[in-house]
Amino acid sequence: MQTIREDFGTARVDHIFSEKDSAIAAYTNDDSGSVTATPLDAFSTDLISLREQVFSLEETHVLSTNVVNTARVGFSRAGLLLYRRTNSGQARRPPFQDS
């Protein structure tokens, strides 16, 4: 049996400073987790937790009627945790193996 949880959220703020200057900031968060029975051991379970975050910022400046300057920066990161719960109920991190 497998159980999956997914929580996703995003926020965005737009601001106009003047007729020639504006900015946008955006943040996205994605948290998920799963509980999956391991295929080779009926008495253990894999617990996986994943968190992803993305942040972006944009600034636009109108220099003239013909020229617009836009600058964008962004940052993203992800974290993955993998644990194996055995029949004793204890959770431990399995050793990573090259496939």
C-alpha cells in the first residue's frame, strides 16, 4: 500500500512604484511525502519527504518610449529525505547505492 501527500502553495506580489518603475516578487513552496512498502522486504516501509522552494524577483524600468529594461533573479532549492522503517518500528536512513 502507498500513501502520498502533496501540499503546494504560491504567493505573488506586484507593486508599481511609479509610471516608469515596477517590481514583482513570487514564491512557490511544494511539500510532499510518501509511505511505500518496500518490494523486497514485506516488513519494511520507505518514508520519503521532499521540499522544493522557488523565489523570483523582477524589476522593470522604462528608460524611454523605445527602451525598457527588465532584470530578473531567481533562487530554487530542493531537499529530499529518505528513511526506511523496519518491522521493529525504528526509522533509519538506508545507505545510498550506485545504480
